[in-house]
Amino acid sequence: MKMKEIIEKDRKNATVISILLGVAVIASTSAYLIFKFVSERTYRRKWEDYDDCGLA
């Protein structure tokens, strides 16, 4: 009986860990995409004034 309890507990822990890892991957991917978007937008705003003068 004790062995079954240990196996059940390990399965629950594995499920929780896999869910947390999935959430961490989604969160880090979202953070990267947001950073990339904001960085690109900032870069374009910085140089938009120079589009008309021929330097870009």
C-alpha cells in the first residue's frame, strides 16, 4: 500500500512540474516577442525623421 502512495505522489508532482514548465515556456516566449516588437517599434520611430532627408 505504501508503494502505491509513493507512485501516486510522484505522478502528481510530475504533472505539476510539467504544467509549470509549460507555463514558463509560454511566458518566456511571450516576453521575447513583446520585447522584440517594442524594440523594433522604438528603432523605427527613432529613424522615421531621417527617411525624408535621404540618409536612410
